[in-house]
Amino acid sequence: MTSLLSGHGLHKSFGPIPALRGVDLEVAAGEVLAVMGPSGSGKSTLLHCLAGILAPDAGEVTFDGRRIDKLLDGRRSRLRRTQFGFVFQFGQLVPELTLRENIALPLLLGGRGRRGSVAAAGEWIERLQLTDSADRLPGEVSGGQAQRVALARALIAGPRVVFADEPTGALDSVAADEVMELLVTTARAEGASVVVVTHEPRVAAFADRQLTVRDGRAVLPAVAP
Amino acid sequence: MGIVRRMTVSYALLGLLNEADRHGYDLKQSYDRRFGATRPLRFGQVYRTLAQLERDGLIAVAGVEPGAGPERKRYSITTDGVTDLERWLSEPEDPQPQLQTVLFTKVVVALLSGRSADVFLEEQRQRHLAVMRDLTRQRREASLRDGMLIDYQLFHIEADLRWIEHAAGRLDTLAEEIKL
């Protein structure tokens, strides 16, 4: 497997409390990987280290053949903006902007003009079946619709990797299935890899492969998946 | 008695004989205490199962002792019996209804004999996750009706997985309790 993103020997502590104690993992281009584990196992910390949100205390994170854990803040945030997309448990949409404007936001922040950004957002609105609510505010739509907006926003700038942290945590099971189906199919269509953190087996089952983190360590499957 | 339960009872008795040689009466008492809280074994089942295990060469009569009534046979596990027990313990089960009896019995037999229940539970977890992945893939191509049947399976497998996670967190306490 040629890996697009990898972590080797990752350690991270918060004060005296170790969250990661030597995790290795690899994500291939176009692969959907689920990171599972009970709450407090370190799975979100792992995602944050891989995505350049947190710097590990020890170990290496490599993306597209380059070390990214030692990058300075400015270059790391540029990398996050141009190469990575993010979906969190609660969409973290801007409440004052319409769904259309929320989706266009990464392009606007990246310097694409307003007209081009909004036009690109329009395509994603159709693709994710949000046409009827495109001009509503996030507070006026369901949790499932809000997560679809978060998904479109994560994918609009053409990221190589989408990081999703408990993306269905606030949804009922029907909406959760819809969001996961869209996440997996749209990311595949765009050629992006996905790292999804979840404690729910039903969500993890959408992935190509699952990795379990327990007490800050990766539990390797003892049998072939 | 269904085939799953019959098989499971056989392996539970093998597990008990792996711990120590026992008479039929002793086996029934030990089984009921460790495995049979809600479904104790009947004597007829115990002797039928022992006869079958003996015919298959998995156990042997280690001695015959006179008792107050009829003579009592003391059974011990054979080398083939240990091999068969270990094969059963190390092979993850395919998800199926009524699996809880088998999974629970495997955990108790592993702990009784000082084998690793952690490894067994983790491998079982991987088997369940792999089946969920396949079912999720199948559901993508399925009609809504078939998809809903697949959902039913997925929710049941997920319930098994929750039990596996929960059991994995309580192995130390369980190990102490069942040795009493």
C-alpha cells in the first residue's frame, strides 16, 4: 500500500495524562479508514495530530511524502486549508450565513472571488440535495441537513483528505446512514481519502478498513479483515 | 435442544474437564454454577454429551469408583480433546442469532483454563466488524426492502459488539468470580 498520509510512533500527552502512546498508521490515497475506540481512548487526539491541528510530542506525521508535524503554524494552517477538509460532530457552521454561503466559505477564504465561490457552492447544493434549503440559516434546518452542508464545505476546495470526527454523533440512525453514505460516495468520486473517528460500529462499517485505539495505542487486527 | 446449544454444552464440559478430571455429577454441578444460571443441564443431557465426547475420542474414562449407588466413572480430557477445545476457542464465530450463549461460554472456558479471553474477544470483534462492512456494502445495491432486512442484521451484530466491548472491560473481575 502506498500511503498518502501516515503517522509513526505518535505520542501526545496533556499535562501528565498520556493520550497517545506510540501509534502507527497509514492511509492510502482514496481509502476510507475508520478509527474506533471508546471515549477517552485517544482517537480524536490521533485525528488532530494527523490533521496538523495538534503537534505530537514525539513521532512523525507524513503527508504526500513530506513531514508535516514540524511545519510552522502558518504553513500548517495553509496545508489544512488547501489539502484537508474537516467535518465535526456539530457542523460548526457559521450561524449568520446561509447554507449556500457556509459551503462557499473555504473558497472565499482561499481568495476565490464571491461570484465563483457561490457558483461552485451551487453545484454542491444540488449534489447533496439541499436545493430547497440553500438560502436558509443553519438554525432553520435539521441536523442531517446541517451535516450535509458541513460535508459540502469540507469537500468544496478539493481536499486530498477529509477528517471527520464523530460526524454522525448528533444524528438519529437514518440521518447518520445518509450522511455516511454521502461522505463515502462523494469523497470517492473526488478521489479524497477519509479518516473518520467514531465509536459506533454501524458508522465504521462504511469504511474500507478499521483501526481501533485503546488506551492510546492501536490495536492491530489479529486476523486479516 | 438446538445444535448451537448442543455444541456449546459439549465444549463447556470439555473446558471443565480441561480444568480437572470429574464425574458426571460433578460436571453437572460445575456447569450449572459457571454457565447455567438460567438454563441448568439435565442429567440425561450430561451423560448423553459425555457418551458422544467419549465416542469421538475427546474424553476418556480415567477411573471407575464405587459410590453409594451405581459405580461412578471419572472422565478426563484427551490430547485430541485439548486440541479440539483450543481450535474452538481460537476460531471467531460468524454472527448469528443465539450467539450470546456461545460467546459467553468461550469467555468463561478461556478464563477457567488460563487462556487469553482478550485475544479471543478482539478476534471476534474483528469478525463482527468485517461482516458489518460486507453488509453495509450489500445494502448500497439493495432495494429498500432488502436494505431494511440488512439493517435488522446490522443492529443485532452491533448489539453483540457492544456486549463484546463491555465484556472485554470486565474480564479481570469475571476471572476472579468464576474461579470461586
